[in-house]
Amino acid sequence: MELSFGSEFDGFRSEVREFIKANWPPADGNLKSHENERAFVLAGVERGYMHRSIPKAYGGSEQPADIIKAEILREELTKARAPAGRIPGNGLVVPVLLEWGTEEQKQKWIAPTLRGDIIWAQGFSEPNAGSDLASLRTKAELSADGSKWIINGQKIWTTHGHKATHMFCLVRTEPDAPKHAGISYLLVDIRQPGVTVRPLVQMTRQKEFSEVFFDNAETPADMLVGERGKGWNVTRSTLKHERSGIATMTWSLSMFRDLVKLAKEVERDGQPAIKHPRIREELAAIEGQLMSLTYSTYRATSHDVHGRDIGTFQTMPKVYMTELAGRISKLARDIVENDFVDMSGERLKWIERFMISLSMSIAGGTSNIQRNIIAERSLGLPRDKNPGAPA
Amino acid sequence: MELSFGSEFDGFRSEVREFIKANWPPADGNLKSHENERAFVLAGVERGYMHRSIPKAYGGSEQPADIIKAEILREELTKARAPAGRIPGNGLVVPVLLEWGTEEQKQKWIAPTLRGDIIWAQGFSEPNAGSDLASLRTKAELSADGSKWIINGQKIWTTHGHKATHMFCLVRTEPDAPKHAGISYLLVDIRQPGVTVRPLVQMTRQKEFSEVFFDNAETPADMLVGERGKGWNVTRSTLKHERSGIATMTWSLSMFRDLVKLAKEVERDGQPAIKHPRIREELAAIEGQLMSLTYSTYRATSHDVHGRDIGTFQTMPKVYMTELAGRISKLARDIVENDFVDMSGERLKWIERFMISLSMSIAGGTSNIQRNIIAERSLGLPRDKNPGAPA
Amino acid sequence: MNFLLSEEQLALVDSVSNLLRDKCDPLRVHKIFDVPGDARFDSELWSALCDMGVPALIVPENHGGLGLELVDLAIVAEALGRAVAPVPFLGHALATLAISLAGSEAQKAKWLPLLASGEALGTVALCEGKGGWMPEQWTLSGARLTGSKTLVPNAAEADLIIVGTADGLSLVEKGAGFSITRVDSADRTRPVDTLAFEDVAAEILPEGKAASTRLIDAAAVLLAADSFGGAEHCVSMSVDYAKMREQYGQPIAAFQGLRYQLVAMALATEPSRGLYWYAAHAWDAIPDKSSHAASQAKAHLSDTYLQVTRDTVEAHGGIGFTWEHDTHLYMKRAMLNWAWLGSPSRHRLRAADLAGW
Amino acid sequence: MNFLLSEEQLALVDSVSNLLRDKCDPLRVHKIFDVPGDARFDSELWSALCDMGVPALIVPENHGGLGLELVDLAIVAEALGRAVAPVPFLGHALATLAISLAGSEAQKAKWLPLLASGEALGTVALCEGKGGWMPEQWTLSGARLTGSKTLVPNAAEADLIIVGTADGLSLVEKGAGFSITRVDSADRTRPVDTLAFEDVAAEILPEGKAASTRLIDAAAVLLAADSFGGAEHCVSMSVDYAKMREQYGQPIAAFQGLRYQLVAMALATEPSRGLYWYAAHAWDAIPDKSSHAASQAKAHLSDTYLQVTRDTVEAHGGIGFTWEHDTHLYMKRAMLNWAWLGSPSRHRLRAADLAGW
């Protein structure tokens, strides 16, 4: 048993560090400039550090898959607050194009997407198609001359809708075909008159998602990815590409570190809150869960690296972390007491987390959907005839 | 708003006290003798204190229903540890006989049952018919001459099987009729060769239930209660007659009182455990739940008394108390620490409660069945096509 | 036994509920909620409640009130909580109570009629610093007050403020020269302010020392009642949504997993009604149990309410997380009920002390 | 990164598991369980485990052992826990560990080969009174011991007992004249005794002072591993029952409410595997994290195990509450894992102290 990445990777890590040191922060010190980001990412691609899974032909660096190197890169880039060339929506559409796109589509879209010249929004959910995606209604009809798609309908929970220039979405192209059939995967320029993007304000006051309305919006016929009516299979592959377990786990770890810091800072009955037996014990209990998540994730990653089956844990991290985040934010609430209501106060971050821990249980498949997946895939229970969940 | 029973009942309470004082404990001081119990109960019936809902003709005292008087009697008899003439199984069969029995059956069975000369076991559940009672298989066939039923099969979770002289049970008399139909309600003398009673030992080492095996056991044809094949409706009425909410609540109250006593007795880090902030706070949280149960029960009883609808609370006490009992016994465990494993130690009672709090969630309809009832009756959710539960 | 509401009380709840149905629909609450800067309260709704006699409920008859009990006030608080009503009820009711409990005859004569009619608006300034909610923690004192108070409901709009002090309770009038800073509070249905006093003229209420605990206990009961109303509404909102929302070709209410989650919400909520009733009744009729019951009610109900609002978000999925949906109005009201007067943990420990443990 | 079991370790687990499948089926465990009076252990199973080299795993090679690590012992403990194996593994492994960590060369030479082969049975006497599990609470001392120790595993059957003392650790041989009282313990798969020493001859282990904390941490890891094995078995037992048990004409696994309850059990159990692995690994390779990890593992796993056994009863309904069913064997084993070495609460506070909070 060995937890470190092993010395064979030390060399790689120092190379990466040097590279970052040399290229970030940028000479002009402007961390926000797209140009600087772009230059850094291109240099990263040169070195084989970024877009590693993408062929050189489409602007990637075409490196053999290596979970450890990928993780080392993630760690070092995060530490240096340097761009990783990862833009959420884009990370979802590129693999799809690679798997299903025509050569023209690959040539045309992948490189600019990797450079971040194009930003993609995901258009899947609809008001009446949440967990039950297959019941979506937004429809696209081919124009008489067959040159373009005319799109009408509404999308919701669209990520980055306000920043995005384009959208990859699921639309119904075969109205008469049964539920899952009849859906196609389309690319759409959303900076056009027929498209209205309306940000959705969340209870935290943040605007992470949008509603997008299509009113005779248009997109060229060749913006169809995969076969007409086969959009469902195309998405399946999209959903595979998600954050690695380690990233997830690191997120919880940093949230927990903040919690410990909070418990040390805040006074309660004349001593740091962390000395209060109930808070102290709950904090330790949370740490026990977190250590479970952490080391089971290392175990899973190791199994991945060595091509062993991860087993039942595979389906669990999301719900586990969601419940843990709720537990963490409740303890934070107990510590901050009065500050828990002050949205301009020093503890705002904890108020937001108290709420966001809930959206985690909704975004990308509600916790109940996750439970259904665990029941079927990990526990091997017979398929559920009632797979339902609220979202 | 008024919590006390009101002065109009003070007179009644003192009468009851005098009566008990005069008759219990018995002259010879033998609290266990059936004769003494019987004499006391008969005197109680004379005074209209016991078997109040049963007509005089069948040995009851035929009193107008009065929840408050009933509750006062329960309190005073419990306080004096005097017999209340209540024998669990018997309390379930008498109402059935009153509602469905023939005049002969009422004459023959009710009086001796009230006197406790007959003790009844309930024979409903079977190994493959738990929450889904209607799938029971024990069958009874009428003998060729039509004079008696021949019974074959097995019952489980039979209460007081070892003490009982007779059983009221559900058996399948119409093998070809669909599930719910084809079931009949039979009375059987279980002190006969064809019946084997095998006590079921529980994890607590106690023997509360039995398995009962019928191997060509016999019972006279006129032991059928209600119509042949209509046993299902007959049971429905049995299930109505359960302990009053107040009794339930008092049970939790006394368990909680013990818990507080325990927390004061046991030393932890040089002071009573009750001073330990986590234990103290959890104890108070439990008390909050208990007070909720208590005063909502008083509210419900008051509504009953005044003929008002109790509302959604009606279906809730059982699961609520089950969960509360689990919470109480876990805190007790945290307090007794090492003693939690010593089955001959001073904390045995708490080890048993730790386990019994689970059997509560099973006996008389599992917690999941209770949840189904709450969902349908209290929340008005559409009937569940999958009403399932493990038991 | 008679632990239920009288015909009169049922009638009272009905009329208040009907008024709220007309004048306090969610859309209206959202409107109030959406103007952060000057979030004050719904004055039209408040005056309608005043016309109905709500502020007069617990004012003695000889001072123009109805001379009713805390129970009556609490069942109204439940109705207001159910509607997340944006009105200055909490501070006003407590200020009124403070004067009737602790004021001199002159103070009562001057203020109670104005408070009963709603011509004057009152509030209470209790907390000092981040957690100084209890009388023994109050430091301001004397006839001229210096110091500060936090989380004071609607202070900016109030004509008089009852201030908790080392002497007990003191009365400060609008414009007496203290500074007011409105907090950017999560709950915009009941805005709160931070007050800074510097040598500000105040009238001591003669019986304030004795009354301050009674005042705290009454506040706990009213928060518990408000919490019950809100939680109960969240449960029925979630149940209704489950019946109406369809996925996979059927109402999601058909999914047993969700059904049990809804049942858990109802199990947490409904039985707690008896606890707040008892706490209110104890305040009126069982003095020696009153403080203990009040703290238990505040702890259990504000805790339950907040959790139920979280469950409500999950029961609604994404829509329940949006600003447009009602859920966050309830969650944020629950957040104030949770923190105001001290966290559940504080009140459980207070109850434990009072139980003599 | 290489946080997984080696081929050798997988082979070790396999062979132990196969042996247990043959020689430790539930019926056999029930038999042992049903003779309260002289509940000792399954000697046939134990000698088979000894022949397989289980007690030799962590004995240094130069003393007739295999010189492996705590991780190897822990994965065996997991397998034994999964089978609720009625063998004196816990006490024996810890006694062996104590001597290899703290014994003199002579003591090692004399005892380790006997312990490695299983010719001699060892155990440890740690706790004093109702909760004196930690070295700083140990009061017996000197070359002749007087005092008492509680919850000592299989003391009646042991040839030597390592006693935790104020000096560190001492070795007492069978028949040295101490009295043994078998406790009527819930868990009859691992009987425990109360020992009373009165001026009993004992050999001090030279390195005992330093080793006692290591010993405690190792004990915590082994209990955590045993707990994981038991909990995981309870989950699969419940899942299998749900697939097989029919009600209302279908397997109860079709009921989503129950499905989610099973999912909750699995979610509590499976991820905790990494925690006990890490605690074992830290004991072997990351000394400065070892105590903290060990206490976290003991607290979290024993707590989880006991809860999962409760959930298992509910998942089985009535049958799961009977003496004949396997569930109570696991619950009672979980009860000892929970209490032995100190409750989860104690270990969480220990972890908090060690974290420097």
C-alpha cells in the first residue's frame, strides 16, 4: 500500500512547476485577460499538459491517458491559480464531437473551443423534463429547402447561459417517434434574435443558470451531431465525462478546512467554539466521514490506475458528498449563530454554502436519482419501475 | 385551553381511589393469584370501572363511553399496580365477538374471557404473510359430516402463544377464492394434540411470541365467527381496537424519566453524565420531541372528547414514538458505555430497550407500513401501487 | 380535558387567515422581498391587521385592548408565519406586552391605546453583540443609554423601542437620537436593524426587571408559533407539488422514496403543534413551567422549521432553489426564527438548566 | 498511487475467507452462541487459522513469523468480522503485537514462536473500571500486580495475558493466581472476563511504556476492520433478503422506500473501507498520523456497524429480531466493537485532541 504518487512522478511534477513558474502569472500581471489565458493554455498544449486526450489535429496535445499526471497537473495549476484550459460547458461538448462529429465539425469547432474563443452552454433540461429528460418538448424542424433547423421551445437550468456564445442541446426532431427516439443533438449559435437568455436568480442571489427561449431560432442543417433522432445515444457519452473523484473530494476537504478555521476563530462562552464538546465532537464525526470519502477515493483512483474494478463505491461519492456538505454547513450555522442571517456579513460564504449544499443535491441528477443508480448498479436491485425524483 | 381533566372528574377519581384502596392489594397479599385478580376485576365490573364498553348481559359493566374516566381508571390502576382486567389477546377478540358473533357465541365466550378464565392468542401472521396478511396459507376444511373444521398450516408472531388456551385466527377456507376473499375467522382450542406451540426466542432472550403449527387440528363448525370467507372484514374491526394515545405517550414518558435518572446517576469525567454538554443537549432535544408527542396527544384526546377531527396527527404517534425510543436508547448507550455489553449487569434494561425499540418498528405493522398509512390518510397522497414493507 | 381552541379562537384564526389569503398572496410577498434597499413592511396589510384588532389582542381592556391571552397571539403568529407575512408583528407585539407587563400606569395610559390601535408602532431591542440575548447579558443602563443593540425588528419604522437593559426594560422614543443601520438580512419579510445609542434619553419601565424573562419567554413562543405555521405550509406545498408534478408519465407522488421523504417532513412538523400550544398555555396559566416550555418550543420548532425548508427545496428539485419560488421566503424566515433570541442549542441548554438537570 | 491490496494480500484474504466459508458457517456460530455457560471459542476453527499462519502474520521472521504488517492483520480481521468468527483473534493478535513491540529479546524468543504457531494463546487486559481504556488511566504497577481489569477477551482460555500498567505493559502467565470471572456478555463470539489480581507475579516488558499507545492504536484498527466486515455482510444480507422476500406478489426490493433504506446502509458502510485501510496503513507507514487515524477509524466504523445492524433488523422485519436469525450475532458483535476500547465519543474527542484543535 502506497498513498503518494510515487517518486517516478516527482520529475514530472517539477517540470510542471517550472513551466507554470515561467508562464503564470503573465508578464503584464493581468490575470483576467482572455489573451493571457489563451497564450498560457496554448503553451500548455505545446508541452502536453493540457487537452491531453484531444488529438493534435484538433488542437489538443494527444497524450496517453495518465490519471496521476492529470491529477498532478490539476493540483499544481490550482495551487498557482493558473488557467487549466477547462471551461465547463466546453468540456462536455468536445468529447461528443470527437465521438460523433463529422470531420468537418471536428475541424470547425474543436480547436476554437479549446482556445476558449467559443463558450458552450448545455441545453438539456426543460420545465417539464428534469430527471425525466426524455420527455423534452423543444422541437426543431428542417426548413423547406432542408438548409436549416427552425427551433422553438424552452430550456432551463442552462449553465453559463449568459457567458455562452453557443449551445449544444437536445431537441425533438421526429415528433411522431416514441419518447427516447425522435431526439436529436444540435449545435446552436445563441447570439441571434430568435434566442432569449433569461438568467435564473437563485435563493443565494447568484445567477448560475439561465432559461433559454427559442422563438424560430435557426441553425444550419450541418449543425446536427450524430444521426437525426439518435441524440439520446449522443448524450449518454456526454454524461460520462465528469469531474474526477479526487477533484470532488478536494472540494469537500477545503470546505472542511474552512469549517475548522471557523470553529477556531469564533468565540463561544469565552473560548473558541472548537473547544465546545458538542461542536468538537460533531467536527470530529464529520472528519471521520470526510476521511472515509478521501481514502476510498484514493482507493478507487488506484484501482482505476491499475485497471481493477472499483466496485460499489463508484456510484456513491456524489450523494455522500452532498449529505456531508449539508452536515458541514449545519455545523457552521451552529457556530456563527447571529451571523447566520447577515447576507452582507463576514459569514456570507457559510450562508451560501448552507443553501448551495441543497442545489448540489439537485444539479446533474437529484440525490434520489443518484439513489436509484446506487440501488441498481451497486446493490444490484432489480430495475425500478418507478425511478422517479422531483427535479 | 385547559390541560387538567377538570374538577367535575375529581369526585370520580377519589371514588376510584377508595375502591382500589379497599380491594387491592388483596387480603392474603398474593398479587399473582388468578383468583384474587378475578375477584378484583369482578368487583370493578360491579362498580362500572372495568369492561365498560361491554353489555351487562355478557359480563361487562355497560357504561357510556368516556375517554376521561377511562384514562383516570388507567392512571389509578397503574399507580396501584392493580389488575385492569385487560389481557392483550382478549381485548382483541371480545369486540369482534360483540360485532360479528352469534348470540350463542357471545353467551359462551365473552364472560369467561372477561374473567380471564380463557386466554386468547392472535393467529394472523404467517411466515409468508407479514405485512401482506392476505397471502396467508393456513387452511381449514370442513369435515365430511360438516361438524368440524380440520386445520393445517403454520402461524407466526403469535402473541402469548405459551400462556394462551385458545386462539382466534385467520384461515383460508375457500382455496379457490381470490386473495382477500376465501379467508375466515375461526376460534380454536389450542390445548389439543393437533396444535404445537413453539416459543420464538428474541435477540433479547425474551420469549414474547410463538410459532404455532396446526397438524389436522380440529375445531367445531360453530367456531366460525362471521360469515365463511368474510374473515377479512371481521379482522378489520379487530385492528381498530388498540391502546389509547395517552397510554403510548405515558410509556415514552416513563422511558424518558428513566433516561434522565440514568444521566444523573452515571459519572462521566468526574461529574454526572447529565452535565456533559453533548449528552445534556441531546437529552433536551429528546425532551422537545417528547413534549411534542405529549401535548399533541392531549390535543388529540381533547378533540376526540369534543367530537372534533384530530387531523393528520392521528396516524403519526406509532412511528414517532418508535423513532423516539430509538433515539432514547442510543443516548442511554452513550451514557452507560462499557455496561452496554453486560447482559447480567445493572444496565440490562437499557440493552433490552436498545433492541426492543427495533421490534416496536415491526410489531403490529412495520414502520414502513405506518409510513404508507401516513402518506395516504394524512397527506392524502394517491394510493400506493407498491405498499410494501419487509415484515 | 379541554386542550383545544375555543370557538372564539377558531373564529379569530379564520378571520386572520382569510385576510391573509386576500391581502398577502405570495406574489405580494415576493414584491416586498424584491426591494432590498428599503425593505420595510406591507403597510396596507399591517393596517388591515390593526383594523382587525390583532395588536389589541393582548392589551388589557381598560387600555383599549381585548384583554386576551398569549395563546391568542400565538395562533395569530402561526397564521402570519404560514403566509410569511411581511408585517412588524413580532417587535410590535413584544413591545406592547412589555409595557402592559412592566409599564407604569402613566406609560400604559400613554402608549397601550396607541399600540392597540396600531397608530404607534413598537419594537424591542434585546440582543447585544453576536449572542447577548438573555437579560443577564444586557449591559446598557440608566436613564440615558449608551451602547448598541443588534437584530432589532423594524427599528427604522418604529415609534418606540423597548430596550433590554441592566435595569430591566427601558422605553426609547423615535428620534431620541440613536443611529439605525438596516442589516442586509436574509429574511426581508421582517427587516432588522443595528442600533447605536450614545447618551440617549430613556424611560425605565418600573417592573422591567421582573418582566424581562416573561418577555423573552413570550418572544420564544411567538417564534415557535410562526415556525409551526411556516413549516406546515412547506409540508403542504411539497405534498401538493408531488401530486401535480409529473415525471416518467406519472405524478412524482407515486414514487415511494419521495413519499417517505414527505412523510418524514410531516412527522417532524405536525406533532410539534402541541408543543407550541403548551408553551403558550404555560405562559398564560402555568407560570412555573413557562420558561422551560418556551425554550423547548423555540428550540424544537425553529430547528424543525429550518430543516423542513431544506427538505422542501429537495422535494421541489431545481425550481425550489430559485428566487422566484416561494421556498426561499420560508427558508429565510426560518433562518431568522432560528437565530433570533438565540440558537436552538442555547435554548436547549437553558431548558436543561431550568429542568434542574 | 498504489492505495490497494497487493496480489499477496488478495490471496491471503481469499484463503482466510474460503476457510471461513467451510468451517464457520452461521449454523456453527449459532451453536457456539447457544451455550452461554462455557461460551469459549471454536477451537477447531482457531487451529485451522493457526495452521494457515494467521497468528504468525505480524510476528517477525526471526521469531518464526511472516513479518508482515498491520494492514495484513486488518484485512484478516475484516474477514473474521464478516463471518462473526468465534475465535480469540483480537486478544491474541494484540498480545503478540505487544511482545514484538515491547518485549525483551528473551521474552520474544520465549513467546513469539509459541504465539505465532498458536501453541500458546495470548490476550490483553487493558480496561480498568467502566472506562479506563487509555494508558494514562492504568493504575496497576510493579513486578507484583494488585487491582482489577475488565472486558478482557478470552482470559479464561489464555496462556499469557499482557496487562496494561502504570509501568507500561506487563506479562502475566496462566495460573499466576489471579481470579477470572466470565462476563455474561452480549457478544458470545468473543467472550470477555473480569480479572482480579492480588499480588500476582508479572514480568515488565522493557519497551512497554512507549509501546502501549501503539498497542491501543492497533486495537482500534482491528476493531474498525472487524466492524467493516460485519457491516458489509449486514448490507448484503439485507439486499439479498429484499431480492428474495416476496410480499404483495413481488420481491420487496421493488419497494422504493425500502430501496432507499438499503442505499443508506450501503452509503454508510462502503466508503468507510478507505478509512480503516488508511488507519492500518498509517500505523505501518505514517507514524505521526497513526493515533489520530486509528481513533477516527474505531469511532466511525464501530458507530456505523452498530447502526447498520439496527437497519438490518428493520430490513428483515420480525424474523430479523429473533434469536435464530443471524442479525443478532452481528448486532452483539457490533455492541462489543462499540464499547471495547472506549465509545466512539471518546475516540472522536481523542482524535480532536490529536488534531490539535
